[in-house]
Amino acid sequence: MSWQNIYRRYPRSAFNGVADQLPVAQPPMPGGVAGGLDLRVLELLTARLCHELIGPIAAINDGVELLADDPVLARGELDRDFVHDAIALVGDSASRAASRLQFYRFAYGYGHGGSLVGSPPNELAIRFFEGTQITCNYGESIGVLPLDWQRLACNLLLTGAEALSRGGNLIMAAMPDGLDLEATGEFAALSPEASAALSLATPVAALTPRSVQAYFAGLLAEVLGCRLVRTEEFRRLRLTAVARAG
């Protein structure tokens, strides 16, 4: 299936709004798989999202407590260096929390036919990985694709990031009939648990917070009529989403 046919089947939405709801029931997927998300999948995705936000939000709280409890400030004196450091901690943590929320809102919350609010997915992806051990190259060829395909791209980035436990590089690009993600780094490989979930071979009841991301990416690929191909070499993982013919 060419991108021309993909565009006709999945028309592009303008960057003028993002759905704030969780994914809802979709039309039946290829192969007769139901489109609605199982409650357990939603629970695990929510748990994963909360885990991602705990760190920066806790750091914001620490910074505020430092400002509130410092005895120098309590006496009405001002330590400019201390105040500067505390405010920097709060500001950096708030920025990281906001970047993660905005990225996950699109990756998990965007629904087919919805529109986009705020930054486009390529900017969300770049900000999401800023300050981490992973560099992200969200190719220009991805930015012109329909938002449903960019949502799959963002979820593949999250799946690829799990394979880079010691950091590395993620390169996302468009192909004539799908998407291509290359993850390179030391020990770049998906766990057997994640690999099974990505192919939707894992029963929903057996999913965990660590494997649900790959499973959700697999579901999105099914919705778009794709098959996911995984290849691994030394320090290199490649995930390809190829549109099925017809």
C-alpha cells in the first residue's frame, strides 16, 4: 500500500486540537481483532504514565519545601544563590513534567479523527527526550504523515527507548509504505516479554507495566493495518511498521 492510498484511507488532520480523552473503541481491526482497549490495558498505561511523572513532580515538591523550610528565609534574610538553585530545580522539574504530559497526551490520548492542540508531534518527541541519555531524531518525513501514523511513531519511539537501557540513539523515518525506527546503543534489544507483547502474542491478563507499551504499539499498528517487523543486530534494533497490501 502506497502513502497515497494511506492518505486516502487515513486523511491528515490539521494541527489545531488534541483529544484529551483516553483512546476509545475503534472500528474492527484487521484480522477480526476488536478495537476497544481492555480495561487492564488502560490501567497499566495509566500506571506507566503516573510512574513517568512521579520523579519530576516529586522534585518540584522538594524545591518548594526547600524554599519554605530554609531557616535563613524564615528569618527574613535572603540567600540569592540558594533561592536561585531552588527555583532552577522547580523550573526544570516542572518543564520535564509538562513535556512528558504533553507527549503522553498525544501518544496515548489522541483518537482517530481528532485534531491537535499545541506543539506538533516532532517537537513533543524532541522535548520528551531532552535531558535524557537518549537522543531522538524525528525525521522531517514523519512530520507530514497523518496524525494516526505519527501517534504510532511516538509509541514506537517509547518502545525503542525501552531497548536502550544504557542510552543511545533513536532515528524515526518514513518509508514508502510505513515507518522505520532504528535504535542503536549498548545492549540495544527488546526483552522477550516486550517482543511478545509487540506482536500481540501476550494475553492481556499477562501484561505488566513494562510490557504494556509494546503491546499498545502493536495495537495501534493493527488499527492502521500494519504488520510490525523486528530485527536485531549487535547494538542495533530495528522496528518497521509496514502497511499490508490491499
